[in-house]
Amino acid sequence: MALSRPSIDGLHALLRDPAASRLPASLRELLLQAWDAEGTGHQASLPWPVIADTLRNLVALDADEPALAAALLYDLPGLRAVVAARVCVQWPAVTGLLDGQDAADQVWALHAGREAGRNGEGLRRLLLAIIQDLRVVPVLLSRQLARMRAAQDLPGEEQRALAQLTRDIHAPLANRLGIWQLKWELEDLAFRALEPDTYRRIAHELDESRADRERYIESVKAQLGRALAVHGLAAEISGRPKHIYSIWRKMQKKQLPLDKLYDLRAVRVMVADVAACYAALGVVHSLWVPVPGEFDDYIARPKPNGYSSLHTAVVGPEGRTLEVQIRTREMHEQAELGVAAHWRYKETGGSAAGKGAGRAFERKIAWMRQLLEQAAENRDEGLAAALDAELVEERVYALTPKGEVIDLPRGSTPLDFAYHVHTMVGHRYRGAKVNGRIVPLGYRLRSGDKVEILTGKEPDPKRDWLLPANGFLASGRSRDKVRAWFHKLDRSRNVQAGREMLERELRRLGLQAADLAPVAKRFHAETVDDLYIQVALGDIGPHQVGRALHELERAAEAASQSPAPPVPARPASRQAARSKPRPGFTVEGVGNLLVQLARCCQPVPGESIAGYLTRNRGVTVHRAECASFARLAAAQPQRVLPVEWGSGGSGYEVDVAVRGVDRKWLLKDVTTLIAQEDAHVADIRSDLHADGRLQLRLRLRVNDYGQLSTLLGKLDALPGVERAWRLG
């Protein structure tokens, strides 16, 4: 960097600067000792005057000691390598502040070389998403302001790149966070570098009228001061500076020349409290005629970034329009410092007041995050609700290979990313690389991930993408695009696809012979074919149909059930049966008889069941459609008992078969999936057939029918698995 000769050169000179006096003496001594020690690198990432100006900016924002220390260590990487660990022991917050500055470098790198103004909002959101301690933001703003102040000596292209970054990222952040003290200057400096001719023209015109404007403002201040004093209002009145960038924007917005802007003449009135604000407003309006439509009450309705003040325009002395701002000193501090006004809460210790300040600050941080989710600059979503809301980060900001930021719901997958980029990118999806590595379809993206989508030549969406149990799509927008694709297919193809999906599910559950007509009506389908289409389009899942079949069968049995025949045993009651081999298993309607599940069909909660009174082993509970039970009931119908499920137990055993190609890690993948679904393997056997097919027989312990159905669906979707079904 070709900067002018620095007035500060070296750490010793820097620590003698008044801004460094905010650092504790012990820390300054530690830094100097490490700096003078042999082997310590003396490199600085910025010129010494810029580092000193950064510290001064942070002091002006009332920054705390960890922030000052983190800003200094970041700019002195050689010193950071030596003392960072010791500093972080004394101030643990320094770790997060340093990490946040490191993370911000990713955003600066993404911005470099991009088209002017492109995707600035996305980069600002990404920055806030990857920074854990949001106190990093004022540190970044302070450093950027110092760099911009020294930028006039940089080469032209370097200066423009720095100004572009300031305009796209830093100035909007300062505006969103209400840090006007930095916002105005950042905007003006960036404007000067990017539009030098326009900047000089407006500055020249302002200079020509400066003397007359200052004379007028002094006259207004004297007249208004006397009027306020008459009404007993103590006030501090000052001229309000107008910044060149804001003047230019107003000229563009209103399509007016400079001399037609009324608010070039402006005063600010500061009073003791809110009541005095409105009293002062009454004095102003009684003194001069207000301009219609130019009154804003930001006290009753603060701006989304917390700005509070009264704004009015009046026809002042000499018939000239005049802008008047009225606020309390607290409002003024908030307007100038924004969220930085809350830095000092860390210094209040463990007092009750300190804890209250800490909670207030955390609410402010939550509010900051919420603001950055709002794309509209002046959108008001209800400040009071925002301040009271807990911080819930529900968005993920991922990157394209070109550095574009894609805003996605939390839990999104690479497939969601592909559909967000473009519908056809999603339809042609074949895989994805995240940060250079191939990832599975269900991979959950994190903020900052760089995603590269691998596509085929032809669109080929899969119907399995629509199944919620698979977890391939988290965004409703993405699922709608997949459904729209299949809606375009002809009816016969959708019917066939839905039939295959549903039959596969019903085979798993042993319900392939069930009548689907009643279920179709339940899902508002006129025919079974319409039900197949709903399944094919993902409107309903095969699992939902299976569950509905069980519920309908149970309802039909309850409606047509005749009184139970007499049983030579204890009277029936509604109390739970006791079965020691199955703790927690309860079946109602059989009194205190011993109850056990039939090994032939192994029913699970949610299925239609029936009881059979054996000679020696109490009541055996079968699935209603069990072939063994049908033979027993036909032979001795008097032994059939009406039973039903009671409260859930702790687990139920069921036999499951999995058939597939004998590939490496198949068994590992199967058992891992079972563990992930919170089921348990009680027994496992494998048989290898001559054709290279492997069949696994597993005894699983599941909680209920729903868990079993979901598990079978996911087993069936594993690579190399041809079929997964329930035995019995």
C-alpha cells in the first residue's frame, strides 16, 4: 500500500496513543513483552495509522476491552500467534471475536471481483450467519472506516474495490444496526471514491451557500431557544450536518436540484425526556407553520433498527423551509451508536442491573439477526415483538461455485439448493459436492457451505424425493416443483407409478390383499386410481395408506363385533394383561389371563388383532389376517376372544427380511440405519444364495407400527437392497 508516511510506527507508539489507554495496563505490558521477545513476527496487516484509527473508532463506540484486544491482535498476526492463547484465558470472549474476524475474510473474498452491487444482501446475511459473536460487526465497521479514511493514497483500482465493498456490505450493515456515527461517513467516503465528479460538484455547491446557511441556522437557533425558554423547556439546539451522499440520494429520489431541497437547513433539539419532546414539538409548530405531510413520529413508532425521534418540517424565518429533529439525549446516543450503545453491559459485573443489561443486550442481538433477514430497508415488522423474541436462526446461507449466496430454510439438502438455483437444475440433479466432497442426497447444508451440483443431460426427478421419511427435500417450494413435474406426466404413468409404490409398501406390511376402496374415500379420491395418483405425486405417502387400512379394519370389527362367548376363566375386564416376557405390553378385554404375542405373525401396536385361548399358554394374540389364526378359529371358534391394544409398551419384536446384492458394507449400512431409527436388533441371520443375492433375517424391537413402516421404507431405499418386508 502506498500510504503517506505514518505518524504512528510500531507497537510502542501505538500503545502510547490515547485510544490504547482503554486497554488494561497488564495487557499492554504483556503485548510489549511479547513484541520485544526474540522470534516474534513484527508484521502488521494494515499500516500503523490505520490500526490506531481503528482503535479510536472503537473507543468512540464505547467498545469493551475484549473487542479492543481482538481488533489489535487481528491486525498484528505475528503478535497474535504468540499471545492469543494467554489473552483468551483472561478474556474468553476474545476467541469468538477473533474467529468472527477470520470468518469475515471469507465474505470479503467472495465479494472481490464480483459485479458492482451484485448479491450484497446475500453476503450481508451470510456474514451474520457465520459470526457467532455479533460484537464482531462494530469491529469490522471501525476497521473499514479507518481504511476508507486512508484510501485516497491507494491506487485507483484498489481504492474503488475498497469503496465498493464498503458500499455493498459495511454501510448497509451500519444502517441496519443503527450506528449512524459510522454509517454516514462510510457512505460519504465510498461515494467520493466511486462517484468523484458528482461528489465534488455537490460539495462545491454546498460550500458556495455555506455562509448563508450558517447565518440562517444561527438565527433559527436563537429564535427557537428563546421560545423554548419561555415555556420552561431546557434544550440543547444545534445545527444538523447534512452528508453529501444523503443529499445526492434525496436529489435522485425527488428529482430536485440542490437548491430546492428543504432539509439542507436543519436543526436538532435535545431535551430531557419524552414528554419534553412533545412539548418542544408544540412550541415549534406554534412558532412556525408546519409543512403538510412532513411530520414523522418515530417515538411512538420507532424504525425497525430502533431509531427514535420526532421529525417535522416547517416554514421558518424568511419563508424558508426548515427541518427540525427533536429527541432525548438517550435517543441521540442510540441514533449515533445504535447497538454499540450496549457494549458496556459486560462491565456491570454480576449485579442485578448488570444481568438486566445483559438480557437487554441479548434481545438486541436477536433483533439484529431478525433485521438482517428483512430484505426491505424500511420494513417495520413490529419492533416490540422483535425485541422480546428469542433468537431462532431458521435460515441457511450456502454458496454457489461462483460465490453467489443462496438463502434456504434450515435443514435444506443439496437437492433443495439445486431447485432454488433453477427448476431444471433440480430436475437434472444427479449428485452434489459440498466443499469439494461428494455428499449423500440427505446431507444437511450449513451456512458457508460451497455447493456444486452435478447434473445429467435429461431431467429425471425421482418420486422418492417426495417422501418426507426420506428427508431428501426440506423446502415446500422444492417439493412443489417436483410435484409439478409429475403432474405433467400422463395419467396412466402416474397410476402405474403410484400402484407400484403402494403395493411395495403393503407387501412390506403384509396387507397386499386389502381393499383400497374405503381408503380412497378417506383421502377424498373418487377411485382407487385417483388414490394411486395421489401417492405418485407425493400428496399422500404409502405409509399413510397403510395406517388408514389398519384403522378402518379396527373400526369395522368394533362395529360388527358380537358379544364374546363365555370363557372358563376369570371375568373379562379392561385392565392390562400381564406378560413377563414383554414388559409394558398391554392388551385389554381378557382379564388377568396370561397374554403373549403369536410368533407366527408378531403383531405390533396399530394393527388389527384377535385373541385365541390356548390350553396351556393363556391367550395368544394374532394379527387379524394371520393364516394360522384363521385355521385355529375355524376349528374351535369358541376359543376366539375379542382383544384390543391398550397403552403402549416399551417395545415389540417383529421379524423382517432384507434381500439385496451381496456388496461390501451392506450389513453395516442396514444395522446403522436401524440404530438411527431408534430400533434394536434382537437377532440377525444371513443366507447367501448361489446367484450372489444375500438375504438377511432380522428380529427387531420397535415401538409401534409407524416406526416399523418408516424403517422398512428406508431399508428398501438403501443402495443394493431389492426388497425389505415383514415376515409372518
